[in-house]
Amino acid sequence: MVTDCGTVLAQNALAKALVGDALARPPRERNLTRRFFLDPAARALFPPEDLPAHARNHVVTLRAVAAARPDDPEPAARVAELRSSSEEFARLWDAHEVPLRRQTRKRFVHPVVGLLELDCEVLLSHANHHHLILHTARPGTESHDRLQLLRVVGLQDMTPRPTNHQH
């Protein structure tokens, strides 16, 4: 679950395994839009050819929130920070795109299970300004099998460890 401004409020175990534990980060680093534009590790979660579409989606989503809540300092502060810190964000913001899609397909690159093609649906709670983001894999697909593997692997550290060979 995230706020309409993109700040992660809660994640299930599979979400943590897929994109990392956002709640383990400092509060400022829990914002998906901020991380996408300012943290190269966040962008590494997606295939390079998908990055422009993700960037546009982040900008149009934030634009919609800022327009819906013009007196709220949170979206305004996020826009100001990103316009001054990210040339890409500033360029996209100045383009004034406004389409907003709530259902799409996303591709993630996971270091253990590989490429996952997932359907993404965003459920809105306008009263609370929260979004519930659902990622699912179509049954019978390779992504479905990989997502099941990720459910088993979870957050295990798969980094090879040096062995101590003493004779």
C-alpha cells in the first residue's frame, strides 16, 4: 500500500522479495517516485527499455495528485524537490502530460529469478489518499512460475560466500 504521493505504507513478503523492503529505508527514501528519479538501484528493477514509460507514469500520477490537492504541501514539495534534483523529471513535468492509467503490465528484473512480466492494478481509496498496488502473474506463464519461486526464495541472501579451506 502506498500514499497517492507514492510513499510506501505497507508491503507483503512477496513485494519485499520483488522490490526490497521499503520500510527498512529511512522515511524519506520510502517514496517510489523520489527513488525512481534519484536512486539508480530503484531503476535497476526494470528493463532499460521500460524506464521511459515508468518515468512518465510517475510524473502523471504526481501531477494528478498535485492538481487534486492544490493546497496540500506534500505533493508540492515532492514536485519542487524532483524538479530541482532530476533533469528527467523536470523535462517530463514541463511536458504537461495528464493521462493516468490504473491498470498496466510491468516488467521487473529480479537478481535471482530473472525477468517477471506482471499485471499491475492500482486500487484507489480517495478518502484516505491511499493506493493498493497489486502485481499478479498470469497462471501458466513463465512469470507465474518465477513468481512462485520468488515466494519460496523470499528475501534470502543468495550472494555466494567465500569458503574457508583450512588444511
